[in-house]
Amino acid sequence: MSERSPFKNTMPNLLVKKAVMTALEEDLGLRGDITTNNIFDEKTVGTATLRAREKGILAGQGFVTTAFTLLDPNTEITWHKQDGNTLSPKEIIATINAPVRTILTAERTALNFLGHLSGIASLTRRFVDKISHTNAKIADTRKTTPGLRFAQKYAVLAGGGTNHRFRLDDAVMIKDNHIAFAGGISQAIEKVKTTLGHMVKIEVEVDNLDQLETCLKHNIDAVLLDNMLPETLRQAVKLIDGKLIAEASGGINLDTVQEIAETGVDIISVGALIHSAPCLDLGLDIDIPAT
């Protein structure tokens, strides 16, 4: 996994806080952490170290910080790695100093977010590195976990990918079922254009070159070339000739992404970046005994 320029994207604090609050409420229930609270009093403090246990890309700092500071605003966290950085096994990510109750109660929530998002970033980076010799970009999809889309798409950015639309109102995307109900590609395009504002982009999904030629007769912005073989993608790119953004999609994996990128497409969208990313193995170790 290659190191890249500093990652500068951020997430709205309000959304992060809302997601972490929901997770903590789910974990704490009505009585809180009855194990920790019956062993340690609120004055007992300690230090813990967040470490990587395998190679990957970090994503989700904001969730970790929020998980601990929501329980104790005076928690001190020193970050040694930043979102977007490459992690090596046993490498220190952060050091946390706080009441033991805070450390132990927030630990699982913090690691759940960080491991999940870092897993997405890590898988994304593997795809990105596979096609780094081309001009194509790796994008996510809307196949996300309800309520966590903003975070999962942020993790894709941390891994070096790019975001597709976030919501149904971001852009028009005419897919096969729209076309079937509308009676054809031309009918669907013309109907949607009657009410759209000038700032809204239009993308149409096609699965053969005949449909693509129909799209090229209309003033749209992008085409999604769905489940096409590499040779067909090359023909499609030649037909498009830079007039539209060419996006390839459909069952693309690490074994096939390089050949697809080499066809000349602009975007390769991969749902697996999010829905199939394994959690990155991270751990919180107690280094200094509580006092």
C-alpha cells in the first residue's frame, strides 16, 4: 500500500457525534457498564495505547475521539497517525489518557468504528494501487449500511477513492428498471429533463453498445457501462470519444479491475469497497497500570 499526499477531508462533527451517541446508547443500555463501574471508581485513571495489528489504512479518528470525549470531555488523546496514513503491524496509532471507566466503556464503540472504516479505506487503497498507472478513478456506490453512509464514503476517500452520489437527490441516474418502466432510454431521458434544474447531472445505465449509441444522441453527462467485458468497454470508450464520462460497474474485483481500467474508462464503481470490506484488526492495550 503506497503512502499518498496528506488526507484533508473531514466529516461534519454533528453527524459524527450523532452516530457515536447512538452507538454508545445501544451499548450502555439503562444501567451503563456494570462491569467496569463496579470494579473502578470514577477517580481511577489510566493510559491505553491504540495499535495496529495488521497493515492497512487509517480512517475514523473523529469517531474514536468522540467516543471517549462524550464520556469524559477531559480525555487526552495524542494521535501518532492520521486518517489516510498507512499502518504497519504493532505501530502505535494513538495514546489515550483518561479515567479507567471512560477507557473501558468507550473501547468497543471506538474500535468498532475505527476497525470498520479503516477496513474500507484499506480495501479501497488496494483497488486504487491496482490501477495507479491509468487515469481511471475508483468510486463507491450507495450499497452502504443505513445511517453510516457518510462515514463509509469518508473512509473511501481516506483510501484514495472517490465518491459516487450520496443520495437519490444528488444527481439523476437512469437505470435499467427506470428504462423498462418508461418504455425506453430516450423516453426516460426526455421525461426527466422536463423538470430538472441546470445544476443537475444525468447519468444513464447501459448494458450494450446499441443503448450507448442512443445515449449519445442526447445531452447527458455520463454513462454507466454495466457488466461489460473489457473488449466491449474498449469499443464503448471509443464510441464515447470523450463526450461523456464513462463509468464501468458490475461485479468488479481486485482480479479484474486492472484490465477494466486499461480500457480507458474514467470511473470504476465498486460496491464491494463498502459492503464487503473486512474489518481492520486494531487493538487497545493497557500500557500503564491504573493509579
